[in-house]
Amino acid sequence: MKTSAQDPLHSYHWGNGGKAWELLKDASLSVKLETIEPGEGEQKHVHRQAQQYFFVLSGKALIGLEAETIALEKEEGLHIPPGVVHRIYNPFHDPVKFLVISQPDTATDRINIK
């Protein structure tokens, strides 16, 4: 099935400044195109089973891990193994657009960390 941001399987807003377009949704794999507005981001969380790969298409983002923060710029990516507390956020002045690939899907595999 061909999908795009103009014709995704589903799109939704998350947090205060994030938007996601589901390009592929399967129990074993999901691919999302996401954006985060300047100054916004997601809550720290962990996936017990799912691994994820974040790949920046435009802009810059920070990914906070348990013990470090990694900056990602255009055409850079980062693998997050299962069990690693993380969050992606955008403290910069321009929106960030990125792909997040999860295997398996994270729909029922997310624990928020305060």
C-alpha cells in the first residue's frame, strides 16, 4: 500500500507541538513521519519490547537518553534499543521533521517516566 503525508493511514497531534502521520502500521513494524514545533517535545518514556530508529529529515532535534543527550541534524539518525529511557525534543528555532521506525509497533508498549 502506497502512503504519504498527504494520504497517510492516520494522522494525529501529540503533546503541545507534535504531529504524526502513520505511513505504515503493523503489529510488527510501524513507520511514522513526525514534526515537532520549536520549544516542544515528548515526555520521557521507555519501550520494553520495541526498538526505534529516529532519522531527521529537516531541522535539528535532541534525544535525551538515560545518561546523555544526543543532537541530531538533517540526515542523521539514532537507534534506541528496547529498555532505554528516551525522549525527543526541539529546543531550537525551527520545526524538526523526522521519521521514527518502531519494531514492533509501540501502540501498547510505552511507559511514561515522570
